[in-house]
Amino acid sequence: MASNRILTWGLPIFFRFHSAIRPFPGRFLWLLVLGGLLASGPAWSQKPSLESARRKLQTIQRQIQKLQGELSQTESRLRNELQVVEKLERQIALGQQAIRLIEEQVRQKEKNIAVLNGQIDSLQQQIHQLRQIFSRQVVFAYKYQRGHMLDWLLGAKNLNQALLRYWYFRKISTSARSLYERIALKEKQLEAKRTALAREVDEQRQWLAEKNAEQRDLEKRRRERTALVAKIKKNKTLLSQALREKKRNYQELQRLIASLEARRETRQLEPATQTRWEKLSGNFARQKGRLNWPVKGKVLHPFGRYRNPELKTVLFNSGVDLRARKGSPVRCVFPGVVSMITYMSGFGNTVIVDHNNGYYTVYAHLDEVLVSPDQFVEAGQQLGTVGDSGSLEGAMLHFAVFGGNKPRDPLKWLKKQ
């Protein structure tokens, strides 16, 4: 380019002949100040976040591999389809966590790439403007060189005017050198930004490849689970076994709620979360018949005793099972703190929210979980999505209300539909 050629031969002309240069003080100063704004590094702290994400992903992948080893042992012994389904569901839940973690990194990379592209565009514009100024000055210097600048100096009216002209040219020469160095610095910064951009794009490509691999594994496990569940539903012996285990699952859930209540006093929450949680004292008990439904759906199994028509067995339900479309949002019915996120036999992915004064709500059979332990959640906030984890009857939400370590009829707490 012409401006590049000027940069290579223009500077010696300045310093050899002290040429007369037309200054652009206002614009030049503005460009120098603006240029300093982009001299610093990227606006994100990427390395710790990247390393932390990698460690979390490796932990999740180790848990998946451990479950895969247990699956292989189960299959090598007498095959227990119910255990296999449970382990597959645990792997599916971990796989979803891994994918969410990867997606967070991909989104962060997209933000980083956008920032870098903006910085590169700005640097290119600054370099272009600086080169234009420098080019014009070099052209003027070249003209003065050919016009015998020495004659112009000697043509001064007196010594003071000659010295003033000489000082002016020296000043402009120094300014030109500074301008030249600024352009060189900007070009180095531009090259560094381009290198950083290439690195971000490459890392994003790696994360996307990892996501695709996790997605393939996840879909494979889902297909295996679907086939096994269909087989179990056709086998009355296995189905009866699953229903017997469900009774134990309800008892286990009640024991879990009791243990959460027992350790509540020693729980360590963030001060702001603790304050908000304490303000809920006594409020939940006054919400009977006023709570919004956690999901839009129909009652599949009511609270308490109900009869299974296929096996003609009477079962006890600790909550209410709501039939809903898989992937539908599941929302918290009242403010509280996420006391536990776990996988439970017979319930699958489960979120338990503490509303103070011994009141808890339970959301089970979730597909995805979108909250974290010890997080304060508001009424109406999405906790996750409807799924079929832990269920042999398809997608549903098991919703339960516990008060005083006892299950309560959720339909008495929810608004009438």
C-alpha cells in the first residue's frame, strides 16, 4: 500500500532535512488518547474460568466413567434391568451437566470473540487514521525538501525568526517520530489481538467438538434407557418389583426431608441468602390454597393411597404426580432456598426447596436442573424441566409438600384449577 511505502522512506526525510510539516495538534492528540484505551488486554479474566470449567468437566466425566464401570459389572452378573435404568439415568443427568458446562464456555468464547473483533476493528481504524496523517506530513516534507528549505531559513528577517523556524521544524520532527512509533505500537497490538482471536476461535472449536461428543453419548444412553423401560413395562414381574421399590423410595424421601431439617441449624449460607430466607418465617403456612401450580398439567396420581390398575396394587403417594409434556418448565411455588439437588431411586433428578419453619417442596422426575444448591429462588422461578427420570410411566412431575416432617396433600396448597 502507498501508506506503507511512505512509512518506510518518509521518516528519514523528516530527520534528515527537518522539513516543514503541517501539524494537526488537535486530531493527533485525540488519536493518541483514544489509542491508549485499547492498549490494555481483553476485558475478561479467561484463564481461571477456563481451568475451573475444565476441572469441573473432568470431574463429571470421571463420575460418568465410574457409572459405566458399574454398568459393565451389573451386566456381567445377573442382569438387573431396574439397576441398569437407574445408572443410565444418572449418566444422562451427568451428561446434561457436562453439556450445560460446555455451553457456558462456548457462550463465553462467543463474547470474547466479539470483544476481540471490536478491538481489532477499532485498532485498524486508528492505524488507518494515523497513517493518513503521517502520509500527508511526509508529502509536505518531501515538497519542502525539493523547494530548498535552507533558503527559507536563510530568508528570515532576523536571527530570532530563523531560530524560531528551526525550533518549529525540530518540534515537528520529534512529533513525527512519536507518530511513527505510535503506528508501530498499534500494529503490534493489532497482531496480538489477532493472535488472541485465533486462540479463542480454536478453543471454541474444541469446546464445540467436546459438546458434540457428549451429545452423542447422551443420545445413546437415552435410547438404551427407552428400550429398557419398554421391556420392563411388558414384564409384570419387573414392574411389580419397581412398584415395591417405590414404597421404599417414598420412605427414603421422608427420611431425607427429616435429615435436611435436622441439619438446617448448621447449614452455612451466604449472609444475604440467610437474611432473605429468615424473612420467610411463617409465611408458607399461610399460603394454603394460594400457591401457583409448579407446571401446567393434569393429575395422574393423587396424594395418598391410590390403586395401580395394571397390577391391582395399592400404593401410597407422598405428593401428587402431574402429567406434563417433557421439557415443560417447572417453577418454584414459593420463595425459598434450594436445600438439595440429587438423584433418588424412583424419583430421578430431584430438587428440594426449603421455605423455613419446617416446610419443604419437592420437584422430582426432572429432565434438566437449572438451579444450584444453597441458591435463593423466587416464586415462579424456573427450577428445571419436566422429564421421565426415575419414572416408568413417561414424562411427569412429582410435586410434594412437607411440613413438620410429614407429607401434606399438595392439592390443598395449590390454587384450584
